[in-house]
Amino acid sequence: MGSTRKAFLTAAGIAATTTVAKAETIAKADPAPSPAAIEFANRMRRFDPSLTPQQLHDIAKSNDDTWKVGPKVHKGLENGDPMSPAFEIGE
């Protein structure tokens, strides 16, 4: 009977650990939007007063994701860099 109890406790421990790990992964994967993104989303009600709280959350989340792209795009560019050359089309 002792080995059955050990097997059960081992299985229960593994299941609990897996559940906690999944919850932590979900929490890390979906961080709360920044206050600026939330404020921006709330201002969208001027255009559509019927927006639901979930839609406002989705707007704020997508804005946050979009704003995070900027530093990656401009990585390596400095204010002192020269302008890009003008492109001309030959006739």
C-alpha cells in the first residue's frame, strides 16, 4: 500500500508543478498593457462609445506591441547619421 501512496503523491506533485509552470508562462506571455496604452485605448471611446472592456484591452495591448517595435527598427541609427541618398528614376 505504501508504494501506491508514493506513486499517487509523485503524480500529484508532478501535476501541480506542471500547472504552476503553465500559469507562470501564461502570466509572462500576456503582461498588462502600459498606462500610456490604456489611456490611448480609453480615448478611442470618443470614436466608438460602444467598445467593450475586452476590446479596449485588446487595443491597448496591440498599441503596446506596436510601440515596442520602434527601438528595434531604429537600432544602430544615430541623430548625426547622414540622410539617405535620394533615389532618381531615369527617363
